[in-house]
Amino acid sequence: MCAGKTTHKHGFCDKHADQAVAWKKSPSTKRDRGGRPWRRKRQQILRRDKGLCQPCLKQGFFTPAVEVDHVVNIASGGTNSDDNLQAICEPCHKAKTLEEARRGRGTDA
């Protein structure tokens, strides 16, 4: 982890500013993830998954889902298609996002 300071909006220091480009979303991605269309898709996925966290369900736990997650994140080439979306609880979503961020940075810890 870099200790460099920054005032850049993207959050990277000058030495690591080139890494910010890899996480930049395309205009179509931004358009697909907001407003009424996304809310409708989100509700559709929650209904499809019966309001249960899919990662927990695979482990035999019945946990209410509160979010919709990309199975393969957008930065890794995932899409907003229904087969790439899953209902997920907050703890699972946080753990999955943290793991994706670690992989994105190329760190194991």
C-alpha cells in the first residue's frame, strides 16, 4: 500500500495515477447502473433469487439479501446481464468486494 498523498479525484498519488485508468468505467456502464432501469433490474434479480443471498445459500445458509452484485465485476469484463447478477447480503458483498480489490491491486494480503 502506498503512503503517497493525493488531492486527485481518482484517489491515486502521482506515482500510481496510471492505475486509476484501469478502474474507469465506460459511459455505457455508468448509464446502466443508475436510475429507474437499474432499480427495476435490481428488483427483478432480488425476486428471481427469492430475496436470499446466493453465496450464503451455496453454503447452506438462508440469509436475506439486501444488494445485487455482479458475479464478475465490471472492471474484470463482467456485464449487467441477468446471468452475471446475484442477490447478496451486505457481509458477503463487502468480503467479495474486498477480495476483488486485492486482486485488482495484485496483493495477496
